[in-house]
Amino acid sequence: MTSRRRVHARLAGVILAVSAAMVLASCGVTRGSDDEGHRRLQMWIPNSPGGGYDLTGRAATHVMEDADLTGRFEITNVLGASGTVAMQRLLNAEGSNDVVMTMGLGVVGAVYTNESSARVSKATPIARLIEDQEALIVPKDSPFKTVEDLVDAWKKDPKSVTIGGGSSPGGPDHIFPMQLAKTIGIQPKQVKYIAYDGGGPLTTALLGEKIDVGTSGPSEFEGQIKDGSLRVLAVSGAERLDNIDAPTLKESGVDMVFANWRGVLAPPGISDETRDYLITLFEDMHKTKGWQAELKRNGWIDAFITGDEFGAFLKEQDERVATTLKELGLA
Amino acid sequence: MGSFDLLMQGFENAFTPTNLLYACIGVLLGTAVGVLPGIGPAMTLALLLPITYSVEPASALIMFAGIYYGGMYGGSTTSILLNTPGESSSVVTAIEGNKMAKAGRAAQALATAAIGSFVAGTIGTLLLVLFAPKLATEVVKLGAPSYFALLLLALFAVTAVLGSSRLRGFTALFIGLAIGLVGTSTGQPRLTFGSPLLADGIDIVVVAVAIFAIGEALWVASHLRRRPLDIIPVGQPWMSRDDWGRSWKPWLRGTAFGFPFGALPAGGAELPTFLSYITERKLAKNPEEFGHGAIEGVAGPEAANNASAAGTLVPLLAMGLPTTATAAVILLAFQSYGIETGPGLFDSQPILVWTLLASLFIGNTLLLVLNLPLAPVWAKLLQIPRPYLYAGILFFASLGAYSVNFQWFDLLILLVIGLLGLAMRRFGLPVLPLIIGVILGPRLEAQLTEALAISSGDVSTLWSEPVAVIVYVIIGATLLFIVGNGLRTMAANNRKQVSA
């Protein structure tokens, strides 16, 4: 073997490795027939692998493929601007009959803070899948023992309480404390909110007592909560969570229910037949044992609604978020 | 000595054929994704998360750890050979590494990177075993003021690498800082020109690949006809005695930079590589060799990035704190097995944790065994005729940029910054200050914003933490020293003039 040829063999190796990595990245293997009951679909996900939408979207496609409800999914992560890029792309895909996208409350607000006109209410609503509660989390030695303590101190001097969350302005961890403040009579503009880049840095800030209160989904903090280094004052949903010993906001005397949710949209302008097909598909998925197992495994609350009901909910959420962000001067 | 026994038991568990196979797959896969700009270990791990449905926890975590370490290593191969860093932590490696490759010393550069990574990874893992539980409770006390001070120190150190012309050096630095401004900060879009595609800023890997690889390819293309081709000499395949002598100290110093920064929640892997580079340049016996392929400039940063990977596991294992994207995905894997992550992990899952730690040693050794013999083989890649080689580099760089999000816009950014790279070569602007500006600018701003937001705008918060005060004292002392030196030389010059 001449050295030139060996170089070529090596090059072939490199190309092979690269293509392996590419296949891995796109996961674009198609399987299954193309008959009407088994369409091949694309699932778009508006954040990076491992993120919340990604976990929900991949769990749903995994269940649908396992139960042989449809053809194999092609999953694409469309990154950028907390989901605004993906939302824009979904609206541009008007009339595409083979696309669905996982999204949630965070995308609703991101569209406003990124000054985009790609409102979620313009897309075709398919289904809301799950809900996640938000929690008010404090460090072990915090003076706040109950929600009442927090509300008292906060009302007395709004600037004295520093709140941190794992999402950028417009995301659920940001919208939640703003709506909470408004409920108890504090101007959202006066709320001191520090945005952290996800749960990790937020936990660090809480453990280091750099902030007074953290607002986030409690699942990322389970270890610290169990071991006592962090405490939960209250959870935001209508009912208590099984695995966390904390009251709801309502039980604590604050008349407010807040949930972070995730669902599935399709592009605008698709045929009624496709819309019905997709809704039925997700209804079938919702009935599988596999999906119920996923809910349990991830600690998600089942919040399944479809079609027009989901559409009305989207519209209401869109308006609510827009109002909050306008008051803050962010929309 | 409980830790030691537990570690030995960990080795026993990790040395099963199945687990060894997973470790092997892990490091190979990690090396492959490390090579490709755009696809990092974090994304690979996230895509592999579904294997947690069917694979034993220990095996899956062993593979994940292999991918993590492999990715840190793989990024350096393309940095050195093709001037195309695959990961942000190997951007600095490209600076001297690629110069070495062009001088026919690619094999040595790859070897010092491989051995340095091994040494640093092993020492780092050892430190992790010894200190993880104690260190972790301390590191969370550092807040935004301390990080701001540390970053300021790093920015201050940039002045050491501005190059011969201060004006050009500062120009490059400020272009870098300006690129770093792009994106949405505290909810306000800035320099995004109304496009959500720019809202997340421009990725440092894209900037580095564009400036280094695209800029160079364009430069070479524009000179190809005018100048005869330099033939890349074929050097020796292995490191010489002299190379060893010049490498071992930078490996150790790089480890000393990398591990603590990795263990700090907001430390990261880029900062220590760049601090290590500057230190080696200051300490080198032949500083003039820097910029032309100094082996110290590869050995130090490569050790630093692997040591920081080990450091990252300190807060992860001891407190359940993910401090990098990759660590966050590893945490997700723990959680999908229903394993409680958090402060109790060492106590509640001793076997799993120590098996993981043992497998880090194994993964590191595997990487060395796999990569060292390959170094001379990879080095031959450079003998491909120049036009084909650069076509390959362009293809590779574009593929990397495109594969992140599958949109043409990213290619446009790559090309525009590539043209900037060409212009910088034409006008003799140094590239390192620009890269450092892109890395440091946004982080400096983020920490300052956080510190001031928490203190409601009270500036005194910036020196409210002991670490911050110490760092400011160091900066102050260095400044005084420089000014004092300057005055003394001026005085000496004056005296000479008077006596003359």
C-alpha cells in the first residue's frame, strides 16, 4: 500500500466517522410504510437536545413509534431565540401536511421578547400534553418559612426580595413571579428578577444564598430538597405534588394557579383531514400505557386537551403573557 | 482509607467486558463528535439519552463519561491538523498546534496533546476522588462579583498577547468584543438587526472556525498562483527528548489551571486554556517561537481542557450541580434511572459513583492507547495536495456550521466572519485577541449585570467577596509593577541623555 493510498484510506475513515456523527445528529432514519394510516411525520423541537421540549417531544414520538401508531418520525431540533426561530419556521411551513412541533409556555413569551410576529395562536393547535408546576424555592437558612412570610416582606419592600429563575424574560420562571406579584398587589415592574441559564446555575445561586427565592419547576431540585439544603414554600398548581411536601399557593392564601405546559402545534393552513388525523394520532398516543409510563417517569402532570379547546387555551395564554410583558415594557 | 477501597471496587465493576466495551464505544464516539465543529458532547449525550431505557445505569454512565473525555480530546485533532477547532475548549490549541503541523511537527503536536490530556485527565480524576466532597460546598460561595473579577483579570492578561503592534492588537480585541455583543441580553435584542436567528449570539466555535479555517483557505486561495507552494516537510513521527522536556511542565501547569476552573460553577473550559497559553508564553525560554509553533502552547491548553472536564464532575457528583451543558445531560441520565442526584449521591449510590470514577481512569487510558499510535497517521493527512486539502477543510467547516441547525443563515455568518479573517490576515491583525474578546466579553457583561442586578445597582458589591478582593489586589500589584518598571526605564533613559 503506497502512502498516498493509505492517506485515502484514512480519509475514507474520517468521512465514515463524520457521516456516522451526522446520522446520529439528525436521526433521520425513516421506517414504515407510507399508507394513509401510517404517515411519516417530522417532529420539530424548539430547543436543544436534553431540554424540556426535547424530552417531551422525544418521549411522545418514542411512544407513537413503539405502539406502531404511525410511521417513523424524523426529529429535528430547531434552535434559536428560546423557540422563536422554530415558531417562525413553523408558520413559514404553511400547508405542510407532515410537520408537528412540540412547544410550550416559554415559546409564547419568547416570541414577544424577541419582537417577532410569529404568534403561537397563528398555528394549528393539535394537543396540549402535559403540565409542570412551578415552585417557590428558598435556601435552607432563609428567613421565609411560609408563603406568608415572603408575601409580607415582599409587600413591605418589593426591592428587598431578589428572585431568580432558570428562564430568560418571557419564560415560565419569569412570568410566574410577575403574575404572583400582581396577584398580591405588587407592580411587576418592581420585581427584582435575575435570569439564570437553566436549573444548574439557579441551584448554585440558591445554595450560595446569592438570591432569596428561586422560581422553577421543582423536579430539577429534588435531590437538594430531599436532603434539606433547599426548601419549597409552595407549588403553583391547583393540587399538591405527590413527591414534594409543600402546600399549593391557594392553600397558602394566595388566590392564584399557574402551570407551565407543553403541547403540540402544526403549521397553519393544513387540510381539515390532516388536522383530524393528527389530533386522532395524539389521542391514540395519550391512551397508550407507554405514555402513562412516561408521565410517571418524568413527573409530568397529564393535561390532555385537543383541537379547538387547546386553541382557545392558547389564545387565552397568549393574551395573558402579552399583558404581563407589556406591563414590564418587554413587549 | 475508605475512598481507596471503594475505588478498587469501582475498578472491579468497570473491568467487566461489557463495561469496557461501552467505555470503548464512548471514547470513540466522543472523539468523532469532538472532531466535528458544531456537534459537541452535550448534544451527542442528549441524543443518546434514550439508551437509558435499555442499558444498565453503570454501563450507560461509563459510556457517557467516555464521550465527555473523548470530546475534549477529539476537538484538538482538527485544531492542530486543519486549523478547525471542533470545540470551544480547543480553540487556543489551534494557534500553536496548527503552526507546528505546518512546520512538519503535526505528529509531535498531536502526541503532546494526547499525553497532556492523559496526564491532566488522570491527575484531575485523582483530585476529584480526593477532594470532591470537601471542595463542592466551598465553590457555591463564589458569586457574580468574584467571577467578574476573575474575568477582568483574564481580560487584563490579554494585553500580554496583543502582538508587536498595540494598535492592531486592540483593534482585534475590540472587534472580538463587538461580535460578542450580538444577541439578546436581559430581554433586549442587541445588534440582531431584527432577526431572531441572531438572538442567541454567534457561537464561539463558528467564529473560531471562520477566522482560522475559512480565513486561511481564502488567503491561501488568493495567493496560490503568485507563490510557489510550500511543501509541508515530513517530520519525525515521535516526540524527541527535547519535546518531552518542554512539555511536562506545561502539562502540570495546565492541569493546575484547568481543574479549579472546571470545579467552579461558572468557570468553564475556555478560560483556563487561554490562561495556560499566556502563562506558557510568558515562561517560555524562547518566547519568539510562540506564533511559529511552540510545543508549550499546545501542551498547556490541552492539559487544561481535560483537567477542567474532570473538575466539572466535582460539583456534579458531590452536589448534583451541573455546571456545563454536558454535565446537565449526564444529570438527566441519572434522573431517568430514578437515581437521586444531589448532595447525597456519594452516600446513596457509592458503587455507581466509584464505578464511574474508575471508568474515567480507564477511558483516559483508552484514549491515550487509541490516539498516540494514530498521531503519525493523522499527520500524513497534511500531505494531501494543497487545493484538495483546503477544499476538504472548507467542506468540513461548512458541514459543521450547517449541522447545528440545518439553516443557510449559519453558513452566511461563517462566510462573513471568514472574510473578516481574510482581511485580518491582509492587514496583519492578530487573531488571538479577537477570539478572547468573543469569549470574555459576553461573560464579563453577564456577571457584571448579575452582580449589579442583585445589589440594585450598588457598585460596592463588586468588592464584597474575598476572592474578588484578592483578584483586584493582584491586578493592582501587576499594574503598579508595570508602571514602576516603565518609570524606571524612563528615568534611566533620561539619566543617559543627561550624562551624554
